[in-house]
Amino acid sequence: MADIKISDLKALVVDDHIIIRRDLEQFLKNMGCKHIDQAGNVNDAQGKMSKEHYNIIFLDWNMPGKSGFNLLQQCRANKTYDDVAFVIVSAESDDRYIIEALKAGATSYIVKPVAESTLQEHLQKVLAWIGKRAGATRQTA
Amino acid sequence: MDSIVSVKTDVSDVVERSVTNAFDVMFRRGVAKEAAGDGFAEGAGQEISSCVSLWQEDRLNMDFSFSFDRDLLSAIVKEAYPQENHDRTLLCEDIACAVANIVVSNVKTYLNGRGFEMKMNIPEKGAAAANGGQMAYLCFRCDPRAQGGRILVNMQMQDRRGPKAG
Amino acid sequence: MTTAAQLKLALRNLDISSQEAIEANQQMEQLNASLAAVLDSLGQAILFFDKSFICSNIFSKACATLLECSPGGRHIADVLRLDKEERDQLVSLLDIVFLGSSTIFSFEDLMKHAPRRFQHSKELSIALDYRPMHSHSGKLSGILVIAQDVTRDEQSREEIRQKEARIIRMLRIAKDKMAFTQYLRRMESELLSPAGDRTADDIARKIHTLKGLSKFFHMEVVANILHEMESVLQGQQGVSPEEVLSTCRETLAELMEEAKGYGREIWGANFEIQEEVLTVPVSYATEFGKDLRAQGAQGIAYRYFQQIVAQPVRDLLIPFETQLSYFAEMADKEVQIIPPENGNVRVFAVVYKELLESLVHIARNIVDHAAQPREVREEAGKSPALNVRIDVAYENEFKHKLLITIMDDGAGVDIGKLREKVEAAGGPKDLDNDALLQKIFEPRISTRDVVTATSGRGIGLDAVKAAAERLGGTIRVDSEFGQGTIFTICLPVIWEPA
């Protein structure tokens, strides 16, 4: 159950706001992440996901076209993504939505606006989660 | 369930807290509330706007318009996103929409906690059209001590329910 | 072994194991009873449920009062009185919590989204808290729910918040009496009077200024009402200003009365908003009068000092009343003060300063000696609180002397003890009662056995006598043991400086 290193992480940031994508990208870079891709909507995201296996995907909920929630549900129904951490990043702070997201399989949930320190805390825990999951899926493989 | 007008002051409080928090966390700038004047006296072209709506069952309506001093957003873009190769104006509009999204989401959560069932749409650039409802203005100034740019929030509230029966 | 023997052995083993089972069961019941007893003793409503979301039969007694039910065997969503939507939400959340590994969130993080408040049928505020229960293997096996009555806490917090707001308001008001009285007067003249021919715009502008002033004085409720009025006057066309004013007049009048209350509390009952008051330093006013005299305007100077510079003695006695109330409160004694009614006797206050300040000793004396326990007073047919009556009057129609009398219906002076003390201190042995009584104005005479922090050293009353005599006056005391005491201070009326 080796912890995965940040420098080995492949991250995808999906949000229709440029500045949110840029902020998350910058925070991840500051933490040592080397591979960060961006997508402005779910279609773009799916395109990128078909070419690359990301370890962590940041998803906004409300976007024009398909919602991030939709994408999350789809992915969780697919075993290929069992070891991928999905982090919902949304302005929605209602309990109802947070619980729904977690129920649909979100690994974590961060409410906008995102402070760098908040992301750092979440990322540490997500890395541990990914490590455990990677170990578990290796065993069942 | 309260009438939408009765929660006007509380909604203003939520907006104030949310705008302050957003500018603090995202752009590390202080924001202070000011007395609402007459909007931007300089006229069109000096501000960047976004709008977003909350509604319930086609009967209750709240349209929010956010107007930001163009110079304020330009300065933020230059400082925070220097290497971004998108059009500067596009980025400013993006900021306007992102802030509107965050602030009005908070208002939605607050109102739904008070017994409403509001839904929110996706923020768009430009100001909202007048809907004939009750208006309320909130005015904020960024970096108050440095006389920074202004942020205007306009709320239009309409309660189209008829007088309570019985 | 034979089959019969085997059977016998088997039966005996069965007996033993069933006996063990019975014992184990009894132990379990005892444990449950102890557990229930422990839960009950904690005073909070405590219950727990497992993965099935059904509450256990072990729960504390307080559930009956705080959660108004008996949770044993019931679904947690029913116990917490959740509607369908809330129930579905809680079940979804608990599924995630019991699953344990699908998110990075800890038990505490996740339970933040669970109901934190219980809807009690009476007006109680019940807070809900959750704790994890783990099995031997470390997995989550159940959740402990703790319900606490936080009504008192919230009320106290609210009370404290209001008290703080009040203090802040009073401090702001107290800083500038003139501004505050002006504000009150403007509110009255602009809003509490009829609109007249003022236009909506005129009034709206005045309201805008008054709104700012209201906020300045932390009169938030008033500011909000004014804000609404302003919006209506500016927003709606053709609205009659009188209509707007009349809807709010009653509420505003009440709020202004409340505001005046603050003024009265700070500056006294004479806080009037009828006319502006000039504040002039005493030295300046005195010098001006002396100037008049020096220039030969004796008559005018005389009237000037008598009518303008001299102050009513009644007002000058207010510090004494305040001190009396304060000492009484500190000593936890009930005192009812009856202030002087009339007595427009006016004096040149500066001259009487020393005497007035020395009255604090009489105040202490009254609280320490005259105040009696309730039962003693009631037995003597007196009212429960000590009555202290202050009077000011001219001695006679010549108005050369004034009398300040401070009368209480308290314990009175124990003349016997006083005589003992005086004789023990080496004083004359054959004094009559009256002369003996006047001895209390001498230093070191006290009928108090224990020296308290405020009184008893025998110092104090002599200071009053000294001050009175320096003014050319006298002081005497009359007392009847068990009935009460009267201090009479006779002073010349002086209303101009030397």
C-alpha cells in the first residue's frame, strides 16, 4: 500500500470558468504536481479521459451541457475508474448536494472559493485514499 | 414561508459576507460596504457585468446583477493571471460570472434553509433586464483605503403570489 | 463408554451449558441495567443505532423529555422526526458513513451534514451530536446520538449580545449629549409631526440624514424603518408623504421614547429635550459675575449669581442618592430612596462642594447601621425596604438658612452601647441622651463591633460636621433605637462667591 507521490499524479481540472481552472492548476503546481490537464466542459473532459488515465479529477457541478454530477455517476458505474479520485469543486454548499455527490461516489467535496491551504489539506488525504485504493484494486485484479 | 421581501435584509447580509469572502480568498483583496449611489455615473463601457437568477415555481423571482469596475478586474487579471493567453476582457467577464455564481449559490443555500425551494441558473455576462420587481442595491468598494474599484450588486425581487387567501 | 453413559454425559453437558447460558444472560441483563443507569445519570438524551438504523433498547431516560419519545426499536429518522426528503438524505449519508472508505472524510466531517437540531414541540432548543462506536476489528459498528438542551445557553448568549449592544449604544450616546439631544429633537420635528406642505423628496432627504444619525447612535431598528420609508418615498410615484409618515409614526414614537430612556439613564431624570443648554465653566461664570460687581453693577450681579450661577440644592444631592443606591446594592440591602420634592433652594455650588462630598459618609453609615434584615423590619411593622427620605427647605421665611434632612426608618442608634463606648473612651459620664447622641460626630466613636470595609472605624461623620461648620452651619442627629434616625444639616444660604 505505497502512497503515490504528488509528482507522479496525473490531474484533470474540469470547470467552465477559466480562472477556477487556472487557480486549481497553480495550487497543484505549487504542491509539486507535474501533469495537469484542463477541460471547460464534460465533453472535452471525456475526450481527454479517453487518452489519459488520470489519478485525480476535479469536477465542477454546474456547467453548460452535461453536468459534472452526470459525469461522476457515469464514471463510478465503470470499474476502470475505481482507483480514480473524483473531487467535486462547487459553489453549492447545501448539505443536500454534498450528500448526493458523496453518495454518487465523489471522493471529496470542496466548496468555492477554494483557498490554497484547503486544497493542500484535501490533497494529502486524497493521496492516502488513492494509495489504499490502488492497493485494493491490485489485490482484486 | 416568509415573503421574499421580508428576507431582503438577511439576503443583503449573505451577499455582503459572500462578496467579501470571495474577494478575500480568490484575489486577496479587502472589500468594504458603501452607501449605494446612483450606479456607475460614467455610463456604459466602464463596467463589466454578470447576471444570474434564482426562482421558485415560476412565482418567486430574484434577478441578481453584478457590476464591476473594469479597471478593478483588469488589475486583478494582470496580477493573478499574468501568463494567461486568453483575451483580457474574456477573463474579466469570467471573473464576473464566477463571483456571481459563488455569491448567489450562497443566497440560494440560505433561502432554501429558510423554507424556500429556489433553483439557480448558470451566470451570464451582461446585466439583468428590469423585471419590475422591488429593487435593492448594495455597493462595495475594493481596497477601501486605496479607493479601489467599485462592485455593485443589484437585486430585483418579485413575489408574484397573490395576496394570501384565508 | 456405553451409549447410556454417553447419553448421560451429553445430557449433563447440556445441563451445564444451559446453566452457563442462563448465567451469562443474567450477567448481560445486569450490565444493561448498569449501562442504562450510567446513561440516565448523565442527564443528556443518549441513544445509539447500528447499520440497520434501528435504535437500540438501551437509551437514557432523558430521551423522553428531550426527544419526546422512547427510541428503542424505532428507525433513527423517525426518532429525529425527519420528513421524507430529510430521511432519504440521512440514509444516504449514513450509508456513506458506514461504508467508511469511499471518501476522504472522517466520521466527524461527514456527520457535519447530519441533522444538528431536533424540532422539539415546545420552544426548547435541542442540539444533536454524534459519536462513532467501533467494533473489535476497528470498523464502525454503531453511532451514538447525544441530544442536549441548549435553550439556556442560547438565551444567555442572546441576552449577553443584547446587553453588549445596549452598552455600546449608551457609550456612543453619552459621548455627545448635544448631538444626541439634537437628534431626538429633529426626529420629533421632522417625523413625528404632520407632513404639511413638504414634498416627498424633501422628507426623503431629511429621512436619509436621520437614517445616518440613527446608525451613528446604534439605533439599528430605527435606521431600518427609516430605510424602508426612504425606499417607499423614492421608489413609488405619487405616494403621499403624510401616508408614509402616519404608518410609521406610532412605532417611531415608541422607539424615540426608548431612546429618551437612555438619555435619562445617563444624564438623570431631568433630561429634557425642550431647549438647548449652555455649558459654561464655573470659573468663567464666576469671574464674569465678579466683573459685574467690580464695575458697580451690584444689583445685576446679585441677580446673576442668584438666578443663573446658583444651582438647586436638590440637583446637588443627586450624587448622594447615587452613592446610597450603590452602597446598598453592594451590601445586598434593600433601600427605598425618597428624593426631595420641592425645595428650589439655590446655592453657589462651589462653596458647598466639600460638604456635599462628605455626605458619602452618611450614605455608608445608613447602609451599614440603619438597614435591618427584612424579618426584623416586618416584625416591627415596617415595610421590607429601608426608607430614606431626603428633604431640602429654607429654615424660615427669611431664607437665610437652609435645612437638609436625611431621615431613615431603620435601626436607630443604640444609646446604651453608645454610652458604654463614650465612657470607655474616657468621655464624660453624665451626659443626657441628646448630648450623647451628638457624640457620634466625634472621631473614633462607633458602636460597631466589627470594622467593615466601608464603615465602622468611627471616621466619617466627623468629616461632615467639620465641613458643615466650615460653612458656618451645624449638624445634629436625632434617633430612636429601633425606630429610625434623622440627620439635620443647617447651612447658611450662599449664592455668590466671596
